[in-house]
Amino acid sequence: MMKTKFQVYKDVAEKFRFRLRAPNNKIVAVSEGYETKDGCVKGVHAIKKYCDADIEDLTIGEEGIANPKFQVFRDQAEKYRFRLRAPNNEIVAVGEGYESKAGCIKGVQAVKEYCDAEIDDLTTGQISEKPQSKVPEEEGFEDETTLILGNPPSEVQKGSTVSFTGKLVSGNKGIAGAWISMYDSDRSFMEDDYMGHGETLEDGTFSINWKAKEMDWWDDTVEVYVRFAGAGVFKPSKSEKHVIKVS
């Protein structure tokens, strides 16, 4: 079983973020984006400092607990979520949506249990999530694109290598030399998890390999989609999502 750790990494917008991974590799909580690594690391230390904070249950109208505090609330999708507020009222970390309040409270307890975890800096040697496209550079996006992700399996075995294939086209013509990035959707404002990338061939087809693993603390599925950031005259596009169970 892996060690619990805070992972510091760069997202696709080149901002620094951290996520707390439990021993089962699931993500317990994530941060918002920071402009500097130093600010991100300070965010980790804020969790370590305030993880013993009380819980304020906003779902029953409980208010008035002084910061720092964990707040349990319901989002617009009627999911239960938590956030940790620092003494200055800034949000240090957030949890994903839970179907039940009990599950959300367990998420808070997990943060409290694992807050002494070590910090793992993934920014050193991190693979770029924004590789350079080989599409000829021209001024402005003009041409519409369609990004298609082929039908992946509905269930995969943990540890197996899954090959995702698809195609990027403009009209009926494939786009060559474009970089396609693949993500697991977090279904909230939190940053989607990067899974890998590939380059399109002459006919616009691509293939991205992924070693199957559980990506989230709250369930055993991934909601996979691929994204083209746009290049040259070609506009950005995104595929539909596919739900895959990791067993």
C-alpha cells in the first residue's frame, strides 16, 4: 500500500496545485490554483496547521463557528461537499461531491487523519500537459474542429494498460500533428485529473495509453474525455465523456 502524501503539481493552466492522496491512492482533497510553488506549499502547511479545526454543518443552518473550520454544505447539484477555511476566511482545500452527508464527514475525517503526510513535489521532471503542437502556426482560430473519442471499455482491471483511440477532424479532413490531452472529469470546479496525451497522425487519428488506476477518493470510476487546445487556424474542441469502472 502506498504512503499517504500531498502531491504538488502543475495543472494545464500552468498553475500550482496540491492534492491529498490516501493510502489506497484515492484523492481526499484538492486545492485551488496558485501562481507560485511557494504559495502552494504554504497551502499544504495550512492544512497541516488547521486540520484539527471544528466542523460547521451548513446543511442544517449551523453557522458562527470561528475560523479555521471545515464547512459541510450542499452544492448546486445537491451533492454534499466540504471545504477548509483558514483564519483569513480563504478556502485552503475542498472535497468532491458525496451522495450522503455521512460520506462527506468521512472525507473530512480522512483529511484530519492524513494531514501529517509527506509532501511529494511532482513538478520536478513533470511531463508537460501542454506539449507543442506541430500544426502550422497561423494567426487566429477560424476552422471548427470535432474531437472524437472511440468507444472504450465500460470496465477495466486495475493495473492493466488501456489504449484509447480517436480522431480529430475539421469538416471531413483529419488534422495531423495535433496534441490531444486526456482527462478524468471531477464533475465540479476542481481541476480535472490529467491522464496522458498523444499526437494525431496524417489522417487525424490518435492513440493514448493509460495504466488503469482509481483516480478519486469517492468512487471507483473515471469519466474520461479528450481535449484539443487549438492550434493554427483550428479551434479548440472536446470529446464526449465515457464512464469506466476500475475494478
